[in-house]
Amino acid sequence: MSLAELICPAGTPAALRTAVDAGADAVYCGFQDATNARNFPGLNFTPDELAEAVAYAHARGTKLLLALNTYPPAGKVDLWRQAADTGARLGVDSFIVADMGVADYIARTYPGIRLHLSVQAAASSPEAIRYYCENFGVKRVVLPRILTIPEIRQIRREIPCEIETFIFGNHGLMVEGRCSLTNYLTGQSTNMDGVCSPASDVEYVRDADGSMSSQLAGFTIDRFGPEEKTGYPTICKGRYAAPHRPEGYYAFEEPISLNLSRLLPDLIEAGVHAFKIEGRQRSKSYVRGVVRAFRAAVDDIKAGREANIADLIALTEGQKQTQGAFETKKWR
Amino acid sequence: MAVKTMTKLTLGPIAYHWSADARRDFYARIADEAPVDEVYLGEVICSKRAPFHEADLPATIERLERAGKRVILSTLAEVMLKRERKATEDIAEMDSAEIEVNNAAGLFARGKRPHRIGPFMNAYNEATIAWMAGQGATHVCLPAEMPAPAIAAAARAAGALGLGVEVQVYGRASLAVSARCYHARAHGRTKDNCQFVCEEDSDGMPLRTRDDRPILRVNGIQTLSESYIDLLPEAACLIADGVTHLRLMPQAVDMVAVAQVFRDVLDGHVPTGEADAHLAMLSGHAGLSNGFYHGTAGYRRIAAAAPA
């Protein structure tokens, strides 16, 4: 059986302590700059905070993974190298990387620190994963959320490293690390700046008929009737009109959460080593609830007991859930 | 001008599902009439489409090469299924062909044999480009979203390593790819039973916001910009910064005429302002944009600082 480690989000020092206390096997976090893919205002760590976080986590047997998973634009590579230097000095357990230049630097400079391949690298075949393993000594790949369980099982047989999969949280629809939608509308890049549909560009506008438009940089991403709940204007979760769909429809995906709690036993059996919970932008209480529930479920499964799935389902109560690609390729 | 005439004009791979007939006609005209130096061929977006036109590939290559064009075969951007892995490996194993790799699976198969780096490979910086050059890359096409200072820094580094440097200067920008087919979804189908409905939209399926503003284009698993990138006014700066190849992406417009406009400016035959007005006319209803280059929202059109 696999280790079934629980990898939990830590957007702030407080969330990190909460995740550690709630039973995370590892927490992942980033610095307050473009070097990670959740470069949101009010999130992430200063070097001093990270030093304290490493001490807190390690004192409780929890690993700390540092996300350096964006793509430095030419001329700014030093920022990523300095972040790696700082992380190494502070004793992080792994770096989560996507850019080949960043991976190469860390592999050469800090060969003793584990490299994890971020979902932002979009390695979705055994060959792509092996490329990173053989060239940079990658020890674990975070798989894109686009594969079915039989496909994961097959990949597992053909690669020399561990597998981490997302099990819960925001359900990204585009291949990560290959999406410039936000930059097209706002001028801030997901790959280079770590920004996705940024709050600074969001506006909610009440229309004359009582409906509400949620806008990003002046573009109407969705429109909600007076009775509808207004949603955040994430570009890939908006409603648009197409020639065959003049009424407007979710062209890419509905605003929906990924919840693979029912599939946990199958994922363990398929050889997944680590389960990742998305949500560095989430609150402390959210992190506490989700981590506790998954901790209990994973422990139950490992002990051969039936997991209490109801608690996990309740976490997203009132919200639509999906098992996405993991359950069936009809999702595609 | 001597420097400018060294600059190569390239035609990127067709992103859309054009019929075999349409492709044959298109490349026949390109071979006979378009002043492009290099042409990228092959299916980059959807592996299901390849059987429709791959039988024509040898004849197309021959036709273009006879016309003096250099031909490069591009590999898939997304590699997940068995047939996609096989298609990528088949191209990577062709020792005689020049190839452009768009997925790390292709890099794995190609090993240290010479190859070009495609725009889906995320070669954003000098460290990555140096790594790739050490693995056999001879040429790199930068991501479409890169701003001017980063392009200049990347081009300088790549040039010092002897690599060709390419930037897309015309056509819709690829903004995202997905495992899901959005063309099929719009028609209530899935990728496996899509019935190739993407063939209906030779320039992508338009999406409009709910207040009726054009925003994006869908092309199967790919999402494209509504506007066409137009870096004709910026071409001189790109070349001065070390970009050696300018890429035109095929759209459902008169691409021979588009190529001619770029060639005329590169050769100094037509002033940029006049040429750009002509390009806007050739581009029909599509808006033109250069926001990415200028470090702002990609859809924006930033006026040139001074007339060329």
C-alpha cells in the first residue's frame, strides 16, 4: 500500500499551524512574490515567517514543501534563485517546481533537497514525467487533474517517482502552466506573476433589471438574475454565448469543487503516494475542517476501516461537486 | 536593411480543423505565392484530427520544399493518450526531419538530437533556454504572452548560444489548452463522440460575454484570443532585440497577402503605418492587439510611440 500522505495548503502562518495541528503529513506554501502560483494579496510568507514555519512543522513531524512553481520571465530569474537559496537555508523539505531553468538550478545547487514537479509543469504522460526525473532527479510528480484512475495506475507502472494527486478544492479546467487567460484580460500573468483572475480587477455591477454582472477588468464573466447567487468572475468558470448557445452557458466548466473523497481507496490502490488539498487562499477554519476530515478518512482506509465519507461531502455542502476526470473520461 | 532581410518569416502550424481539401489548397498557394521562408506542419491541438490530413503530409512537404521553403514538423501540445504518445514518438524518431517539440514527452523521445522548441514548451527565460540548448535545441519559439523586456533578454541569451529565436507576430494567441473539448461541449457532446464539429469553425468558435462583447475563441481543446496578435509595428524592435524569426499563425484570411505585407515591411518596401492599415483590412472583423508585448492586457492595442 502507498504512503497516502496528506499534503495541505498553508497560505498564512496561522493556516500553516492549523494544518499541522489538524494532522497534515506535509504543508506547502510560498513566498510573498511572483515565485509561486498563489501570489495573492495578504497571502504567503516572509523569510522570517518561513523560518518559524519550518521549526513549527518539523517539531511536529510535518514536512514543509516550498512552491517555486511559476515561470520566471527572462531577466528576472534571480528572484527565483534567491527564493530557492532562502528555502534551502531555512531547511525546507522539498521544492515544488515547474520551470526547467529553476529545476536545473536547484538540482545542481541543492542536490540533497527533494524536487517535486508541480502540476504547473503539465507532465501528463510517462515520457514527460521521466524527462524531469532523469534530468533533474524529480522525486514526485503532481499529476494534472485530467487523468482517470486507470490512466494514473498505468502511469504509476511506467515512472520511477512518486505520484501526488489533487483530491479536494478548486477544480481547474485548463492545463495548468499553459493558461494565459488572465493575462489576456488583465495584463497579469498566471505563469510569470502567479496571478489568476485577480481580486483587484473584480467588480460587481448591478444592472437596471436587478441582475448582477460579475466583471473582470471590465469584461462581464457572468451575469446573475436577482434570485441567483453571484459568483466570483473566474474566466474559465464564466457563462458566455456561442453561435449554438445564444442563451449563454458555462463554456468551460461550472463553478464547481473537486471532491474525490469517494475515490480515496481506489486512488491508494492505484499507487498514489500523496493526496493534495488545494486552497492556500482559504481561511484557517476551512483548512482545519478539511484537513481533519481527510486525516480521519485516510487513517480509516489505511487501517482497513470504512471511511466516514459523509463528513467530507458535508465540507462542500451547498456547493456543486465533481469527481472530474478521475471518475470517467466522459468528462472530457 | 541588410539585417532586416536576414529575418525569416515563418508560417506556424494550422491550429484549426481545416478539411484535407482546404489544407491542400492552402499549402499549394503558400508554396507558390507566399513570401515565407519556413513552414511548420502537423497537428498540434487534437490527436483525433490527424488521420484526416496526415496522408497528405509527404506531398505537402515535397511541394513546399520544391518551392524553396524549409519545412518543420510540429508535435502535439498535449500528450496523454496512447495515440498521442505514439504520434509524438513517431515524429521525434524521424532523424531526417527538422522538428518542433511542444511537449516534454517529445523532448524525452528526441533526446539530444537537434530540435526546435515550440511555443507550448514555456521557454520563458535564459536559464531554461540554456538548459534546452544543452539538450540539443537549435531554435526556440517564445510564449506569446511574453513582454518586450523579457523577449529581449531571452533573445540575447538564445542568440549568444547560437539559437534561432522566434516570436508570433500575427494571428490569434493560444491562451489555454485543456483535456476537455469545448467544441464538443458546446454541442452537448464529449471529446470521444465529438463528430468533429470543430470543422464548422475555420477561425475558431466565437464566445461573447453576456453583454455581447466578443472575448475568446474555442478550437477543440484550445482556447484562443478573440483578437489577432499584430506585431508588425513592433517588428523592427523585435529584430533589433535579436529575434530572428517572425511567426504568422494561419487564420481564415488571405494569408498570402498577410505574408506579403510583412515581407514588404521587412524589405523596407512599404512604410509600417501604411502596411499596418492594409493588415487591418486583410484581417476583416478580427480586432488587432499587441498588449502582451507592451506588458498590458493581451487584448489591448497600444499605438506606436512614433511613426516608423
